[in-house]
Amino acid sequence: MTATRIGFGLLGAGLIAPFHARALRNCATARLVAVSDVNAERMAKLAADFGCGSYATLEEMLKNPEVQVINILTPNHLHFEAVPKAAQAGRHILVEKPPAMSLEEMEGMEAACRSAGVKIGVVLQCRMRKPIQAMREAIRQGRFGRLLHADTTMKWYRSTEYYQMDAWRMSRRSGAGVTIQQAFHYLDLLLYLMGPAKSVHARMNNLAHPKVELEDTLLAFLDYQNGAQGVVQASTALWPGTDLRVEVNGENGTAIMVGERMDTWKFKEERPEDAEIRTYGSAAVGTGASGPADLGFRDHQLVIEDMVESIQTGRDPLITLASVRPTLETALAMYLSAKKQAPVTLPLGDAEVW
């Protein structure tokens, strides 16, 4: 007898929603029950495309007992207001990145879910990639020796029309700058691998989108608590867009992921498993370099399947709010550093960022 699949509801039918819907359609343990969006036309199209119900408001969707998990896919600055509503209704939650726009909002989310006894996970699906997991395990095993450098390069392209398609995409306070929006994934990977940063020094510019009042380019220097250093380069101004790069260098080895594939995996001491690790990933899988819809959904599916397993077993999701706090804090510190034109030491404290 096949186990009942967990029902999911999507709050938001915008650009990222079809990827969640495709992932759910491909899951053996989950199913898409409904979608809700303030844009009735957009909501109706997604509901028709994926054969699910639709509701004009979150409150209406929460009345459907078949919706057991809410995926919050609204504009970034609206994530916080949806979490307590879903939690108080007894629904588990997956929230898109960035989970919140301040540390105070993140703490409020945690408190609401803890009080309601529901689970909350963050959609930072790039953590699930096999090259990243291999790097993390090699760090755990000490294969790199002393860690020296960890960097990410994201030289992407987004048109002005991309920013103008929704009002929030033109507002830094709404979470639309390259630092808090696109680069958040890859900053998160650095901290997931290396541990927290102790200081940042960032510079932000708008190189190619003069009609939009936010940064489309970030250059930041990181000092990690473990003694290593690194650089974050991120832009949506660089046509036609080239694939992202995450690199870890130690005294005994170097590992580089390009896109979602392992590009370089070299250590002074070779191991039998290294040949297979070098085959991880595929250059054919889109990772967003040339356009916002140039993505696969497999990583999203893994996040969803993990949430289902966490519900069924009672454990925490793999990507908890607490695990993402260093990423949000470091991104906010980058904004503060650019604003002050000076390095910023972590923890951030209660400094005014926006």
C-alpha cells in the first residue's frame, strides 16, 4: 500500500513557483494541492498548468486540511508576515531565500514556529548539490589541511525588463539587490562550507541598470572565523552571463564547483573515491547565469523531499533557519559596509542596515 503523499500549498505564483510545482509533480512523497496569489491571472495559469486548486488569500488556503506544508514564494520583504499565519494554522513551512529581511524577523519566525510546534525550512537548494556535499565532507575529514581561501564568482545577466516585471524587484528594501537576492545562494554555500565570517568589506555599484535604484554588482572581501579569507564577486550586469563558481583552497587541496558540476577536485593524497567525485554534476543543467528561468528543479525537489521526511520522522529539516542566520547576518553586514565604506565586524548587533 502506497503511503499518503504530503500536501503542499504555494503562496505566490511568480517566477519561482513553477520550479516548486515541477518539483512537487516529480515527488513520490509529496503533491501540489493548491496555490494562492494576489495576481488572479498568474494564479489561474499556474493552477491550470499543474492541475491544483487556487485561493485568493493565504487565509482561505489554510482552511483546506489537505494543505499540510506552505511554500512561501512571495517577494522577499513579505516572507515574515506569512510565517506566523501558517504556523498558527498548524502548517509546516518552507520559505524561499532570503528567509527574512532582518535578524529580528528571523527570530520572530523561529519563535512563531516553535510556539506552534511546526517545522520551518529554508529553500537554499544549492546546498544539496553533490559537489558541495563532497567539499563539506572533505573539510570535515581535514583533507584540505589548513583552509586558506574560499571564494564565489557569479557573473550573471538580467535585463532591465526583469527588474521591471514586478514593483518589488526595483526596491532594495524589498530584497531585490544582487547581494540579498541572487548572490545569497552562493554566499550561503561559502559559509555552509567554511563556517561564519568574522568581518566583511563590501563595495556595491549599479553598472548596467540606471532605471533601477539598487545594486546590480557586489565585490566583497571576507575574513572567516577559521582564519581563511575569501572574495565574493556577484553581478547581474555582465552580458551574456557565465556560470557561477565556488572554490575552496587549502594547503593540501583545491575543489571548484562550476554551475552544479565538479570542475576541479585535486588533493596531495589521492583516494579511491576521488575519480567518482570528479564526475559529479552536469554542465547541461541550467543554474540561472543567462536568465531567471534557466534553472532545473531537481535541487528544489530534494529540499521538498527532505521536508517530507522531517515531518514523517520528527527530525529537523536539513536547512534550518538557525543554519541560515550567518548568511543573512553576513549579507546585511555587506550592505552596512558598503553604506559606511568601511569594513564591518560580526556579529552585526542592532546597526541600521537599510
